[in-house]
Amino acid sequence: MTRFAFLAAIVASPAIADQRDYGYMMDGSYGSGFGMMFGPVLWLIVLGLVVAGVIWLVRRFDQDAHQTGKSSAASELDLRFARGEIDAEEYASRKKLLNT
């Protein structure tokens, strides 16, 4: 329901923003350009928040991926066994030590 209300507010805002006519900026009756001075600052703040949110999401997903992976010692042991540097007995004994 809140999504619908938000969407309706965005779509209806141009229609209700200027109810009289289009003379606000030229006749000085609407704050004398005060909003025009801080408009770019507002957009920079919004852009900064979007960039910070994207960076936060990427770091969070990257951190989750590292936590679910195997430890570096176990992966190194698997690689050494796959390359044939150690035999099956040594692999099994070292794997048992790592798992305890």
C-alpha cells in the first residue's frame, strides 16, 4: 500500500506543484531563487547516498561470500593434493588435523 501511495505522490506532484500559473521563478514571489541555490546540493547529497548504498551492498555480499567459503588452509591442501605434491595418506592426515 505504501508503494502505491509513494508512486501516486510522485506522479501527482507536478500537477499539484503549480496550481496558479507558471510565474513563480520570474516574479520573485516564490522565495527569490532560494530553492535554486540549494537544489544542486540536495542532488549531490542524494547521489552520495546512492553511491554509499551501492558500496555498502557490494561489501556486504563480498563479505558473505568469504564467510561461506572454505578456509585458505583447507583450499591450499586440496590444491596440493590435486597437483600431486602430497599422497593420499598425507592428505587424509592433514585434513583430519584441519577439521579438529
